[in-house]
Amino acid sequence: MSLESERLRARGADVWATAVAHPMVDEIGAGTLPHKTFRFYFEQNVQYLYQYVRAVGLGVVAAPDLDSQATLARFLGQLVDVEIPANIRFLEHLGGSMNHLPEPLPTTRAYAAHLMKAAGSGNLAVTLSAVLPCQWSYGEIGQRLVTKIPDDPVYADWIGMFATDGYDELVRASTDLLDRWCTDDDQAATSEAFDRSTRFELAFWDMAYAGGEAVPRLEEAVTPVSAAR
């Protein structure tokens, strides 16, 4: 029997592949994405990340032992000590301001609401299934783009944040945690949470690339997975 993380990753393989090879991701890798578009991404992403931290924090609450709490504490540290400060720096470098953020758009709000609902279940496997597509896919993006770093330091620094051995090791630790705690009885709920988060990852890239709302992708993301199949 395959590990739960492998099973979930295989379920969403098509959507996952589209997200990690999104045109916006490719333009980041090439250093050709307009800075205005990247600033828009950070304006939404920094607001999403604040909710993402809360979801991971609820995972700490649900963790049944100290080792699991330690892994999730590292997950939180990566977000609070590294990614959110970096997002703020990128935003400000590109001309944005934390004091003048636009309202979170429907995709941002819906993704955050999904994370909080999954994490609010109190089930660690479901929580991990909801938060892993973001962490895991960014690690994959970083590993893919680091093979040819663009000259633009903004894009080079962003890629470098997700391409380190430490980040890759944290992804493995997080997926191992899911594999450890998921039971057969959890699999319907973990499938729903993981599939929906994977679809939200694609919808978020669409939204950022378009500089606004990508309604068709959002509708696909919020539709219950059972109804979409």
C-alpha cells in the first residue's frame, strides 16, 4: 500500500503539474515577469500567509506527541521567521506597502477559509493534507527553477528561499508526519482537503498572473471534490 502522501499526490497529479509549471512560475524562473505582477502577488500572498500560519498552528494543537509538535514548530518557524518577513521585504522593494494593502480577493479569502475549516477539524492528518500542497509545491518549484537562476535578484532571491536543502528536508518531515498519522478512516477527508488545496494553488497563481480574479479556477477550487468527479 502506498504512503498517504504519495496517494494524495498521485490523485492531484494533473492539477499539481499545471500549478507548478504555471506561466507565472515560468516567467519568474526566466526573470521576465513584470515587477508589477509580482508585487500584486505579494499583496495577496502576505495576507494569505497570515491565515496559513493560523492553520499550521492548529496543527500543533492537534499533534498527539512532542515529536510531531516539534516538526510543526519548525514549519511555523519557516513561515514566521523566514517567509512572511521575506514576503514583506519583496513587497516593499517592489513599491508596495503593508500600510496600504488592497482587500484580499475572493480566491485569497476562499483558500484561507478552506485552510481554517480543515484545521478546525482537530484532525492532524486532515490539517496536514490541507496545508501541504502549498509547502510541497513551492519546494518543487524551487528545485525546478534553481537549475537556472535568473539575473534579476528579486526573482533569484525568491527562488533561493524554496530551493535550499533545509526547505526540502522540512517538506519531507511534513509529509512523513502525514504518513505517520493518517488512518484508513481519515482518507476520504484527507483526499477532499488535499485536492481542494491543490486546486486553490492553481487558482491563486491564475489570480496573481491576471492581476485580479480568475473566476473559473476559483469555482473549480471551491466545488466539493466529490461533486467535481
